[in-house]
Amino acid sequence: MNYIAVVHHEEGSATGVHFPDVPGCFAAADDPADILQNAIAALDDYFADSHEITEARGIEAIRLEVKEDLAEGAYLMAVPFIPNLSKVERVNVSFEKGLLNAIDTQAKLSGYKTRSAFLAMAARKEIEQTRESA
């Protein structure tokens, strides 16, 4: 799911983000290149604090709501959110042996306790990066 963020920047200040569909959730970054990752982290933190996950509206509904912000130079950005449902589900997957060895080696080098933890992190990272470029 993607939440639409309103990104704004005033000269001499950090770039800020707020989410019309998630009141009270906001992020900022001194470097505009960091704003997407900070926005993802803000959503994760907000919903981790037991806030109910709200339905995200489409970009056109948000655009109409924040048209004044947009006229003043703000822009919209889709921010991916993957809910942590706190339920682990066992799955069966198959890998080529060489790839599996490389996964296990990298998981240990990266400090993950299990192969599953490493694979979950890698999948989450790939999903977020793919959604960033979409």
C-alpha cells in the first residue's frame, strides 16, 4: 500500500512531509535525498505505536485536498508502507544451492540470527525500492 505524502520545502529549512490520510504523522530531512526513507520510517513508527492502519486514498483525492499547498510549491510523493501484522507465516521456497549458500553467508555477515530474517529484510528492501522508482 502507498500513502500519498505532501512534500514541502522552505528556503533555509529542512524538507518536510505530512500525510493527509495519517494525521499526526510527519517526517523531515535536511538532505532532500533522504526524505523518502525518512517518510517510510515515519509511517512505520506511527503505526507501530498502535495507531489503526487507515485506508489510503488515491492521489487525485489528495491533490484536491492540498491544492493550496501544491500552488505554493509543494509536491506529492507516494510512500510505500508494508504493515507489520506481527504474524509470521511459514512458507516453503526453493533456491539453487549456490544462491542458498550465499544467502546464508551474507545473513551471518550482516548479523541476522536466521536465514528467514535476512530474506524478509531483503524482500522488504526490494519492495520499497521498487515502489520508490514506480
